[in-house]
Amino acid sequence: MTAAQVDVPLSIDTVREARRAARLGGAIHYFESVDSTNSVAHRLAGECAAEGTVVIAETQTRGRGRLGRRWISPPLRNLYMSVVLRPPLPAAAAPQLSLVAGLAAAETIREWTPRACLKWPNDVLIDGRKVCGILTEMEAEGGRVAFVILGIGVNLNSTDDEFPAELQGKAVSVRSTTGAIVDRTAFTERLLSRLEERYDLFLREGFAAIQPLWEALSGLTGRHVRIDDGGTHYEGCVAGIADDGSLRVRDATGRALQVMVGDVTVVDGYATDHGKE
Ligand code: BTN
């Protein structure tokens, strides 16, 4: 086997061949540069692109993150991918898809480093620094999901000094964790395969089947956190996630809360016991 190289394009034909008959990735649109793979996938979905259509770009000029943030997308270094999903679900269940995708991403990253863990709702962290983010965008019709765009960004081969000043100490790549260049082609294949497996499980058995798998990789359970849901602030100790995907928190008075949306800040540092295989 040859060593992985940095700054070479993805072997997209290899990924296409591996996914030829699969539910996710049967059609892959590959670009050198786009504004945002989510925007391209959204346009394709509006033009009736089938479930499982994938958009991958080597760089994004306007990569988007959650809460209006940008996603830094240097060329040929990382993975920027969006997937069109058409789940037969009520619109209210769509946020659970982000957790399903987060689980698949964390499981895949852990094939490269066992130090990856999940931060609710859908970040993957290594030693408290973000290695992967997920942006889910939905179109609904009559209270049902018409389509969901699942946008996944994974920092694979960026070096620490390539992150902008405001992300220093907050973002990390798999390569800077392990010291080894990541084969982006192999990673993309593994991620699509894992995503399909977890998505199928979710559709077959509901979020209750995902919840224990997610909790097993959670870096938040037992941590003291602050949650901002865009208006209200909560503070407390994380008890886990519920079988609908909401975050279970116990506040200082012992009151149990369930939070459906929000941005979480860990007040007392991260657990490190996910270093074990
Ligand atoms: C986050 O803020 O954590 C979500 C980041 C999501 C980034 C990915 S990269 C591929 C896709 N295209 C985008 O513009 N955003 C998502």
C-alpha cells in the first residue's frame, strides 16, 4: 500500500466505484470549487435529485456553518460533502438526522483516532477541539420532510497554523492529532458507508436505536455545561440524551430539563476517557 499524500485530489472514481450500487453515493457530483456544497445540493434537490445524491468539493469559497458561522475550507486538505436525503418523516423529526450523521462521522473518525467524541447536538471533537461539523437544512411540505441536505465538514489534513486566529485552540484536524496524513479517498468511502448504515438503522428502528450508540461516544455526559438556545440560558450537569435526541440536563436545584436546540459550552473541561478503544 502506498502512503497517503497531502494536496492531491480525491480519487473520485474510486469512491464512485465503491458506492455504485449504494443508497448513499450512487450519484456523486464532484467539483474543484463551489460556494457551498450545501447550496449546490439544495439546488439539485429542488431539481428532483434522488435520495443519496452526494456533492463533494475540493474547496468552498463560502462554506457555511451553524448559527450563521463560516466553515473554513482550504483546497485539497479536508472533506466538504453534502448528501440529499428524502426520509419519510415528519418535519419535527429532522433534527434527529443531524445526530445520526454526527454519530456516523464520529465512528468514522475513530477508525483513524480513538480520541474523537461527540458534542451535542452534532459536533465531533478531539480533546475539546472541533474536528467535524454538520449543517442540516430542511425543506418541508405539509408538515413532512420533502428533503434534507446533510452537510458534513471534516478537518482531515489541515495543519494547526492553517486555522484562522479565532479558531486557534478550538479547531483541530485528524492529521494534527495522529501525525499521519489522512487518505481522503478512503475516509470518504468509510464515511458514506457508515452514514448509510446508521441512516438505515434510524429509519428502521427510530432514534431509540441510535441513542445508546450516540451516548457511548458522548464527551458531554457528566459535564457541567451552559446552553444558549438563542434566548434562554440554561446551566447544569449533562445526564445524557433522550430517545428523541434532546439533551438531558439537571440544573443546580436538581430540576431535570430537556433541551431541543441550543449551543453548548462546557464549563468544566472535557472528559478524556474516549481515548480507549
Ligand atoms: C458547523 O457549524 O459545525 C457546521 C459546519 C458544516 C460544514 C459543512 S462543509 C460541507 C457543507 N457545506 C457547507 O457550506 N457547510 C457544510
